[in-house]
Amino acid sequence: MQITIYRGTHEVGGTMIEIKTETTRILLDAGYPLFYQGEVIDDSMKKFSYQELLKLGVIPKIKGLYSWDRPEFDAVLISHAHSDHYGLLQYLHPDIPIYLSPVTDKLIKMNLTFPIPDYGSRDVRWLTMYEDVTIGDCCVKPFLMDHSAFGAGAFEIKCKEKTVIYTGDFRGHGWRRQYLERFLSEAQKNPDLLLIEGTTLGRTDEKELTEQQLHEKFCQIMEKSTGIVLCQPTSQNIDRIISFYRAAKKAGKIFIMDIYTANLLYELRKTVKKIDGCRAEKELPVPSLLRPDIHVFSPMLLSKKMDRILGKRYAKRFKAFRISKKMIKKNQKNIVMLIRPAALHDLKSMGLKNGLLIYSMWQAYREKSYQVKLEEYLKSRGFKDVYLHTSGHAFEADIKKVITELSPKEIVPIHTFSPEAFFDLSRNVTLQKDGVSFRL
């Protein structure tokens, strides 16, 4: 078995790993990078031609993978619906099957920030979590993992007498820690290779909060609030949206989500039944008659973007639960509302004032021009802001727990800027380089 990590040995994001046997080639994730030359990648690069992206190294040069080449891969396995793990799917040859969970498939289809053109026409094959699937001479078993991407997965790949385990992105401090526990219970012990993420290693400013602890802080803020509370998570961080809703409900506040979030939760509720053992269907705060404390708002620019990318049928849902700008302004002291920079135009027309913004995602995004404009406007209206976030990635204790309980023969760190930190966790660590193959 030959392993090639095309990106990720000394970098967070953009993961692409090949597993090659005598007869089979499998790609683990097809990620668009988060960084370029040490800086957060510029959004404009998404519009570059594939020739330019190849030249820059944003698209790694991999023979037999892309649409302009003859296909030589048997499958691409996508661990979860973050663009740094699926964002290069648009360049892959359409004859190469894409294996992922139904939830990951749905989240990719509904992504507005990083849509994949013609994704609906691809050869997409659903994985059933905890059930084996045969790809060439390999046997692949997917496991659910706790992560900020809903329905994230890890993979156990067996070929002849060799076993590779790829954790994907994971954590053990979210609402679904039981996924990590089941993975550790059922995954093969003493695998030949463990490919494990280490995103948080080396970060000195990372606060190790659980999702429960974060939720409790949200509760305290909302119960004391005398003005509107605006909450800003990433659009598909479902666990964070659940945390905000639960806190608003406990504080007796009206919870307002935008039309995209409402549709996303609705679609996930239909799909989530396909996840083995998951009770998330009851947890998802979908607007309904059973939840009179949830209302839906339709920001102008967001609605137009949804129409363009997803189609106009989504805009027609939830009419019975809509709330107007006028009503938001009138009841602003009793409202908790999800917000995004694209709604700045709508915020200006509402005339909100003296509220609070809870920023709850990666701090690097705050440097984006659209985020700066949003926060500057809110400050001009008397808003205060607070940063309350916890990582979607495992802290050191859980990384060590995975290594200890699986007891792999060899460990190769990925998805990290500090691979050397793994030497403090195990004697079996080997550091690899991007694009350099090694054998098991």
C-alpha cells in the first residue's frame, strides 16, 4: 500500500490524501486550501481558471484525477462538508465516484459560500455509517465523528493485511461526543497507520471550552440582555445554532433565523434519519407550530443568492413563520437573531441600536472587509461585541486519547501547522512531506 499526502502534512486545510494498492486508487478528501503562502487565502482566487490554480499550487498536480485528464481513481471519499475537504470536487473527473454520507451530500448541495457547479450530476454514492463498502481491493468502513461539520466522518481502510485509519476532522467536546466514543470502541486497534488531525496543537490562545460550557455562557448573556442579541456562527455550524437556540429559549427570547438557515435545518431533518443512531432529528430547531418561539427573516441579498444557486422553491417555505423588519425593530429587546454580513443592508433599514453581537467562529474571518463593515456599522449604532467560540477540532487531550486507545503502529500528523507537537504524544510518530509517497 502506497500513501501520498498531497497537502496537509504541515498545513491546516486543503486535505488531499491518496491510498494506492496494486489495483486501486482512492483519494481521501479533495480540499480547497484555507491558506496560501502563509496567509488566509484570498476569496478572489476561487474565480481563477484551473490553469492558474494549478500553476499556483492551489490545485495539486495529481495524474488521473481531474476532468482534463484520463480518470485513474476508483473513488473519492469525502469526510465532511467543509470546503477545505470537498472544495476541489468541481475539478475532478466526473467519471470518478464520490463516496460520502447523505448528510454531507445534502450540506454540499446547499452550500452558498462554496457551491460546486454541476455537483448534482456527479456519480455520488451514499455511505451508511458503520457499514463496510468495497472499493476495488479495499474495504472501507465509515464512522461518525463529533465535529463542527454536521455528520462528519472518519474512515477505516483495509487492504489485504494492512489497515489505515483516517480521522478526518474531529473533536470530543461537542454535543456529540458519543460519536468519538463509538469510533474508539469499534475501530480496529493497532492499525498499521493512523492519519490524525492536529489543528489545535501549537495554538496558545485557544480556549478549551466544551459546547455545553459555551451554551451556558450564551444563556448568561441572553438572560441579562436588555437589547437585541445578534449571533454570528458559520452558516452550517449546526451544533452552534442549536446552542444559540437553546440559550434563547431558556432566556424566554424570540429566536430569529434567516431563510437559508431555516431551509438548511428543514432539509437536514429529512435527511438525518439516514444516520445510524442519531437523535438529531428532534434536536434541529426547525420553524414549526411546535416551536412558536422561532421566526424566519428573509434578508434581501441572501434571498437573491439562494434563488440563484439553489432555486426559487426554497424562498416559498415558512411563510407562516415570517417576521418583518418592522416587527423585529419593535420587539428588538426580546429578540435573539442569527446574523451574517450579507444582511447589513437589512440591518440598516431596521434601525436597531444598543444591542450585542456574539461572534462565534474563526477569528481570522473578522479581517475580511465584509465583516469589518458589519462590525463598524453595529458599533456606530451602540452595539457591543463579544467573542465566544470553541474549536470544531480536537484539543490535545482527545488527540492523545485517540492515539492511546487505538495504539497505532505508525502515526502521521495531518491538518496541522505543528506536526512536531505529536512527538510529545507518542513514540510512533513519523513526519511526512506533501507530495512525497511512502509505503506500508
